[in-house]
Amino acid sequence: MKQRWSLNIKGFGKIQSAKVEVAPMVLFVGENNTGKSYLVSLLWGVLALGRGLFPKDPPSSEAYKTCASRLHPGVDAMVDADFQQALIDWFNMLLKQRKAELVREIFSFSTLSIDHLSISDYQRQKPLQIKWEPKSTEVASRFSAGKDYVRFPYVTEGTLSEAEKYRMVQYLCWKLLMDDLSAPLFPMGAMAAGRRVEGETLYLPAARSGFMLTYPSLTAELMEAWGGRKISSTFTLPVVRFLQGLTENRRSKNAKLADIADDLEQTILCGRVVSQEGPINQYLYQAEGSHAGLPYHVASSLVGELSPIIIFLRSSIRYRSMIIEEPEAHLHPAMQKRLACALSRIVSRGVPVWCTTHSETVFQQINNLIKLAAHPNRQALMQHYGYTKDDLLQPMSL
């Protein structure tokens, strides 16, 4: 991760006050019914829906004007600490103004409220650089971005319209905060209402075995969203996106996490997930040594809980971060340790993972993988306990 920040929440359901640091791996540990799912759903909403907070037209607020005044067309520059804070202050103002609307959209619940929502403690590995690309008025061009820069088109001797400058400030703000965590502000292709976009944070809800049993019928009520209509559902929006993903998923030969899915099938599932692609995909479980696929109502709950993780690890659907509720559900402690190694490998491939969990085994195993990465006798211990280098979780700091 190139950037780190904290999400501050107050007066939200049972949560009086919380501060969530967005790091490469986060475990939300706590008793039942204490607000873990609320927190991760809210985090998902900020990452996935935050682009919708920006007003359609250039705002007149002082917070925005401060940001716009620091953008100097044609002059390459770094986003210094003052400019960085101005962008964060503006985004926090938008969160303050539209937090109630955001919460209602995430949870599909009109009376749910929140007292405070903001971002703080921002850090970045390297300053973000603004580059300008000269162009003629006749040549169309678009914004682009690299690891630590954004590039804007600029007509030499020309002046930016307020609308153009506003789009640039929006783009810069979103890049600064969400960079390698979520989809870009202006995703490629048409973005229909109610549909996920490439790069959006993947959300895997709890009780996945139940969804695998019933998702084709559940998806029927969401089909109206395929035409761009507003979704009306009894599910929270991250769960809706999960169901859409199961429906639209296509297995990809180029999925960068496919080998982790293969390992989970071999070491935990003892079989494989078979997908039958169509208007609404169908999924079956095929046990080792069998030539027949089993529907999920005659497979174990372990299969139902783990299958969605495997499906999305080798999916054509792209995501820049992943939220998994209770990844250890229905797993024996020995299998939980293997799953923790898989989560570590996902993080090491550059995909942040945030999990809710009730498992001391998962928590302890993640801690062990971090300690082992820095242990002076690492090689001997890895050989003794059967770990590989890819299993280890490197401590990360800015």
C-alpha cells in the first residue's frame, strides 16, 4: 500500500466511537453483535461509493477553493503537506455533508444514522506528483496516473475552465486517498447505476454457505439493476454487489491470485469448484476422485463457506482490496492455519485484506507469520513447520 489513513466513526448503531486504521491487513476481532459487520460495511461504502460524494458542479465552498487555488496549470509540482491536507479537509467536509445519505445507501435502511465520519492520520510512502502534458485544442486526451503521479492534459497558453479544474481536483483527491485501494474516480467504460466497477473493493459476507444455496433465486430480485435502475433490496449494498459478482463472474486464466485458489482447493476443500457460466452462473462442488458435481445443498458447510473465496480468487472480476467476514467459518483449527497463510499470500501480492473474525487461531497464526518473517532463525523454522517464503507476512510501515 502506498498510503495509510484512519476512518473515524462516532454514534453509529452500537458503536459509540471507533477508529479504523486502513492497513494491508486488518482483523476486526470481537464478540457477537458488537458492530464488526457495521464497521466493515461502512468501510466498504467509503471505498466503493465515496466517488459519489463529489458534487456534480464546481462547489463554492472555501474548502474546495483552497484545493483549486493550489493547482497551477502547466507547472509540474509535488502535492506538498499543505495541499495534501487541503484535499483531505475537503473530502471530510463532503463526508460530513452527505454521511447520512451514504449510510442509507450502504445499508438500505432509511432510519439508520451516524453522528460523525471522517478520515485522519494520512500518510504516504512518496509524495504524489502532478505532471502536465501539453496538447493542442484539436487533440482529445484524458487524465492518467502512475504509481506516484497524476498527469493532466494542458493547452499551452490556454486557460482551464472551472469545470476542467474541478474534474482535476476531484481526480487528485480520489487518487490521494484511494489510489491502490479502490476503483479510479472515472472508471473505464460505462458505469451503470447499481453496478460495481473495475477495481471496486470486493466484499464477501458472512454465512456464505447460505448464499451459495439460494443465490440464484436471491439474484432474481436484483436483475432490474442490470438495466441501470436503482436497486431496491432487503440486503445491504455490499451483499448485493457480492450476489452480482457471483452472477457475472467469469473464470480468468490471467487471475493473479488463481494459484492461491488452487492451493485452497487442494489443501482444504479436497475437491474443486465447478462453474457453469450463463445468464446466472451455476456452481457445483466436485470432490477429489469424483467425476460428478454436487449441488451445494448436499455439500458440507465448509464447501459453501470457502467456495466464494475460491471463485473470486480466480475470477475475471478485478478488485484492489478485499473484505471477508469470518473467513474461518466452519473450518477446523488446522485448516484455519492454512487459510491464514492464504490470506497472507493475498496481501503479499498487493491486495489488502480486511477480515472480521471470532477465531483466536486466525489471529495467532497471522501474528506468527509476521514474527516469523523477521525471525533470525527464519529458514530453519519455516522448514520445521512447513511454511514457504510466500506464507510470511512482512511488517509494513511508511
